[in-house]
Amino acid sequence: MLNLLDQTIQAVLDTGWTTTPPPAKPGFFFTIPDEDWLTKVKSALGLRLNIYLYEIRENKDFRRPEWDVIPLPGNTVTLSHPPVYCDCHYLISAWSPTEDGEATTPMLDEHQVLGEALRVLYCNPDVNPAALGVIGGSAVFQQAHIYLTVFAPEAPRILNDFWSTMKLPWRPAIQLVATAPLDLLQDTPPVPLMTTFVQRYAVLGGSGSPEERVTIGGWVLKNADNSPIPGATVHATCAAPSFDQSVTTDSQGRYAIAGMRPGTYHLSAAAAGFSAIDRDLDIPTGPPDDHIFKLS
């Protein structure tokens, strides 16, 4: 769950960042901000935003005693333990490779990047991983509301102590608390999860229609029992716009294909020991059910 939460936060900052007016979009990193990190910053180009997860606590306000009732095939149900919601505490800091001197003031650039990060986070207090194109995790996480809170009312750790531990000079940072669910149910049957994520890019200085890039996601399953087929190949081709890409399903039978433009695509799914399935799919308006391939 934590790696997907990192991806969700990065997607929020990446898609919400405004480069006109500046600052330019920085690089996003989730590594520990210690002396080794500072060395890497100075040897690289461009500003960096460090998003460091340093503490995890259960949010007891979301705790529920009752169990969820999950319907299963054959008109049966199973009881599911409700997810645990965790408050994940991040420290977000901006870093410039420029040395401080009479002609340069890197702190101003860092403050500008921090200010834009604040604006984006305040504009997105409630986000959904699936809507942001984050692929993976259970249906509980994919469908969840992830709550982003800037400046926790009760600071879990004093910033000065943190930077002293890192053996670095004190610097300003954003304290972000991301509240997200941890699915405790381990034996859920696979539930097809379809994704159609459309990104639109405006043409700089132009008046034409925005350029679109589409990511689709789906499943490759066994037709006999709807169990996932890991290692299956999904191949997508299109004549206009030109596109040819193959991906492999993960351990849960999931796949994702990115970088598609609107058009009619030919998709095929194949796996050893199964008959391949081919179909045409209109992107992005085709039915989500067409993202599921059930092989026999």
C-alpha cells in the first residue's frame, strides 16, 4: 500500500503543477534526505522535491467494529474485515544544486518550489488513486478516498530534531499527512478492475484542441474460475495513430498500457496453455468490460 501511496502523492503533484508562471516542475524523490542525498543533489541538475515518509500511525477515527459483507459468485457472500486507515506522515523539502553566493540565491528557488507544492496539495485535499491513473493494490485502495492534510495539528516530530539527526542544516519543509486504507483481507477472489485514464496537454501558445494520452488497465483471467493468469501477454496495435506495444500481466493478472492516443486499437491476449483472444477496442470510449480477457 505504501508504494502506491507514494505514487498517488507524486501523481497529485505532477498533474497539478503549473509551470506558467514558474517554477518549473522539479524531480520527485522519496529517499531519505541525509548527507548522501545532499551530495547527489549537488552533482545533479535541476531542482528536486524530496517527499520522505518518516512515520505511520493508525487513524482510529476510521476504525469500524462491524465487518463488511462481500458478495461472491453463486449468490454467496463472505465476511471481510474492514480496512485499517493509516496516517502516513511525510516531510516535503525542496533542494537546489546551486551553491549559495553573492550572485546566486538558491533558497529563493527552493521557496518557490515549496510554495507551488503547497498550492497543489491544498487544492487536492481528497484524491482517488484510480482517477489519477495509479495502477495496483486491492479494490479497497483503488476506490478509496485518500485524504491529504497539510500541517498536522499535532506535530509528531520537531523539525529541528529531524534535521539534526540527518546531520544537515535546518531547512523549511511541508508536513503532509496522507490518510489511506490498508486492506486486511488476504483471500479475496479477483475482482476485475478496469481503468481508463485520459491526460490532456494544451498546445503551448496555440489555440488548437488539447493533445490526449490515454492509459488503460484490465485483467487476464481464466475463464473457468476467474482466477488471474500471471505472465500473460497483452499486445495493442493501431495503424493511425501508429502504436505497437506489448505488456505482461503481474502476479494478479493485471496489465496497464500507457501512451495511447484516441483511436481504434486491436488488442490480443495470450498465455501458454490457453487460446488467444483478439478484439478491437475504441480508445478511450470503448466499454471497460473489453479490458478483461478470459482465456480458455
